[in-house]
Amino acid sequence: MFFRVRHLQENLNNLKNEMAAISESTLEQIIKDSNIPSCQTEIITEMFKASKLKNPKNRRYSENWMLLCLLLQIRSPTGYKFLRDQNILPLPCVSTIRKNLLAVKIGCGFDPNLFKLLKKKFSSKSDHQKKGIELSKLVVKAILLMEDAGAHVVGITCDGASTNRTIWNSLGVSAKKQDFKNYIKNPFDTSRKVYMFSDAPHLLKNIRNRLFQNKTLTVDPSKFSIKWEHYLNIFKTEGCSLTKVCPKLTKNHFELNNLAKMKVKYAAQIFSRSTAIGMNFYRNKKINGFEDSEETINFTLIVNDFFDALNRKYPAEGVRKNSHDLEILHQAIEWLNNWELNLTRGLIKEKDFLTRSTCDGLKITLQSTIDLVNYLINDCGFAYVLTAKFNQDSLEKFFGILRQVAGPNDHPSTPTFLQLYRMLTVYSVVKPPKSGNCTVSEECIPVISVGDLKELINDPENISQRTKKINNLRQKLDIIIEDGCWDLDDILLEHNYSDSTVFDFVVYFLAGYIGKRLVARTKCHKCLEGVKNLNSTFGPEADLVQAKSKGYLTHPSHNLYIILKRLEECFSKYCRSNDVFEETYNEFFKSYSTIYFPCCLHKTDILTNIFSYYIIMRMRQFTYMDNQKNKKQNRIKKKLSKLVPT
């Protein structure tokens, strides 16, 4: 047994030596001869590179591998952490990954960096791939930005909210018969049209809600009314039966609360062909409650047919040239116009018709779908059109993802939402297509690379507010240095430090923390003298550090302690200000114009770090304590917000 183990150990060592001796060219040839899929080649290459490095901090990663790691970390942070902690894969540090997320700004309005990435992504697309439906509140600006990025905007989708209808009116879109208009001229290219759409699933829910609320609708006064009772009778008839003609209908379809009203599935199943067939079946069997259901059956079939035509999702059912779906849409427009005409003539009442918003949205959407399908097929050479792409499912999916990744917090705060938006934005532009490989060979370089993200981050136009403020502080220090105001005697004479208070103890403790951070960033001996106490004697203000320390806490230099004590006094004046950072250091320089630091070579950098580290740390501490005080009140507000219908 001993000799066998020894033999296996020798074989293992030989294999290790052979692997260490393999060059990159040899490895590439072995992988090529082994017919290993390209998505696995990248992993093998990175593992061999990692095995040859003694110091993991010197590791360098390829562009493809960095993109894959970025996507993996966004998709599953927990899985990424597990693979890295267990050293299963040579994954870069999370902080390295997060640096690439800084390319996307998180703020109000349109993000110019996102459009720069989109512009490069669209540059490799065909004309067919560039045409899409975009939703935007700021319509004209959104169209111009998307067109400039390389996309072809051919439609705008929105729901039936009053603000969206106001946008239609301001753009000249009208559903009135005498001045019907369902498009606007493209502001980027006036030879093209941008068609307006109202989200089809929302329209379907609105029709269902109108019938549920009024209980009856009347299309033709000479015929029976459309009744909600007929749908309910199906459920009542089959309620106690194990065998059902319409098994999908449940009490959730009829006991509509706020959540049930939001579900498209319930409305689609009410107005489905199977429901119409079931209702007709019970009518033919002379079941009570279905005697006058003929018009309800016809209404159900009409709604089912035009909603199916507006919601084609798969290529096999896509709308093609001379498709029957186009005929269905034309018939639906004629049916809706006749229904509205009966209302105009006074043959039916307002309550027997759809709401004005639903009617206008449906007429615009039906006509826009016909026009856009014909444009894409006849003018752009599309083989078929998936009309489901005209609705706002993508937007609904986006907010659904945000709620899901936020965990149990169904009302994410603004910082949480912005960080999630940042990750999803980067993920959407760098992720590979579903039908393609995760890694890209040399012949097919990825459209969006890590270099593009770094280029945006390093762009002078994209400097963060924090960096700008620190640069302003650095400039102010440079002016003080040039003026030669480096004598600290005036400051030292203003206070008797033999009588230290709690305030002094706490500031000294915080100064020790700042000093420890600064020591880790410099090897200059003079700089160390300026931030850390290298002696074994300490003043009375060090009592708190002495009590807490087990030999590892840092004692700041007297110079650093004095600076931070004065800085704390200035911070306490402006801690509730919107510009606390600038006002704090401006007050400091206004009150104490002379400062001292022993190292002339690094004094600007060290003093900038001292001010920025301390003020940012105190801002975080202050906001945390302030939030803790308001925690109970915020909890009450959050509960109340859930009771408000949205």
C-alpha cells in the first residue's frame, strides 16, 4: 500500500511539472486538438495562467474572462463569492468587478454613457436588428438619443395613464374620427414615422374591469347585452364538479382585488376561445343562466381574436404578409367604430360603452399595429413581425427583476434602486445573445469590452461629484502651500490640552483610525511621522485608546489630532447642510489658515486624504445615527405606503 501511494504521488508531481512547463502556444494547440468548446477554453486558459503565479495579486485577466466574471457576479453574487472563496475558479476580486460598473451613472434623466455603449453595440447590428419599440416619457429627447446611438425608433408604447394621454395630445395624436392620427414624424428623420401604441395587455384588463364594474355592456341595442353574469355562471355551474368544461376559471377570476386586477392572465382567460366555447356549450344544452348569452359569446371571440393578433410571441405564429391577423385587426377596428357610432347616435348609454381612454387607446393601437406591420414587411423586408414586441412587457419585466433582486424589500430605497439599475444596465449591454457562445473567439471580438467601460470611467466628462469635490479641496491646499501658511503655532496656543474632555478622547480615537488608513497608503518616513505617533509617550487625550487597545490600535500624531479636532468643530456646524463637504473644509481654512505637515513632497496628497477620509466618515456616521432616530417613523410610513393603491 505504501509503495502504491508513493507511486501515485510521484505521478501527480510529474503531472504538475508537465503542466507548469506547458507554454501558451502548446496549451492552445492541445485545446484545439481536443475539440473543447470555446466557452470552456477560456476557463482552462485562465486556470493554467493562475497556476503559474506564486502571488495571486499579480494576476492579469483577459477581456473575455473579465466580461464573463462581470456577468456571473451580476447574475449571482452569492454563487460568485462561493466559487471565489473556495478557489474553484480563478475569479477576480469583487471590487475589481465593481470598478467596471462605474461606467454607468446613477442619477435622474438620460445617461449619456449608456447611449455611448448602445451606439457601439448598434454599430454591429443589421438594419433588421436596429428597429424596435421604445417607451419614454420625454419622447422627443429619447428618440433623438436612440437614433443617434444607431437604433431606428418606429414606435412608442405606453399604458393608459392620463399623463401618457396628455403626451399623445401634445404630439398631435388623436383617435377622433374626423382628425384621426396614430403617428408622429420622426424628429431625427422626418421621412419616417413613429407610431403610437397603448399597451395591449393593459387594454385587455381595462375592458375586463369595465365589464366587471358595470356588469353589462351593449354593442347593438337591438340585440342582447354582454353580461358579466354569463362568465360567473360558468364558474358557479362547475364549482362543485370534478370535471369541468372551463377548468382554468377560478374564484380569483371573479373576486377581483387589487392584485387580481393587475394580472393579465385572469383577463386573458376570461376572454379566451375556450371560455366562449364553454359558454356556447352550456347555452346549447339549455343550462339556466345562458339563454341570452349569444352576444357575450361573440364579444368574447372578438376580444380573444384581436388580442391574440396583438400578442404574437413566437416566429411560427408571427404576422406575415397577407396574414389572417391583419384581417382580424381591420374587422376589430370596424366593429369598434360601429359600437362607438351607436353611442354617438344616442342608441346606447355611456355606461354601455368602454371608457374613453380605453376606446382611444384600442383604436390607435389596432391601426398602428396594421401600419407598422405593413411598413416592416413591405418596406424593410421583414419575413414576419412579432406583435408582442409592441407592448411594454420589457418594462414590466425590468421592474419585476428589480423587485425580485431586492429580496423581501418590495419598496426598494432610491440608493438600492439606482445600484440595481446600474448592474442591470451594464449586464444588458455586455451579455452575449442567447443563441451565441459566452466567450468570443479572436475572429469575433465582443462588441462591448471592458476597455469600453474603462474608457467611459476615465472620461474627464464623467468625473463623479465626489472626485470633483476632492479635487477642489486639493486645489485649495495647493494655494495654501504656495502661500507658505504651514506654521501650526497659532493653533497650538489656543487650547490647554492638559485638561482633556470626552470630546478630545473621541476625536483622538477617530484620528487613530484615520492614521491607520493613511499609514497603509504610504512608505515615506516623514509622512509616517506626520500621521502616527512613533513615540511611547502619550498625552491625556489618549486615555480612551489606551483603555480600548489590546496593543493594535494606532495612536495618531499630535499634528493629525489637532487638525481633526478643528475639523470636527467645523463639521458640527454644517453637518445638516446639503454641501457639508465643501462648507466644512472652507470653514476650516477660514478659521485656521495656517497648517503644518512635515513632508514637503507628499503634503498635498496626505492632507487631501486626511480631510476627505474624515469628513466622509463623519457624514456616514451622522446619517446613520440620524436614520436610527427616524427608524420607527420610517417603518410606519413604509407600512402606510403599502396600503395606497398604485
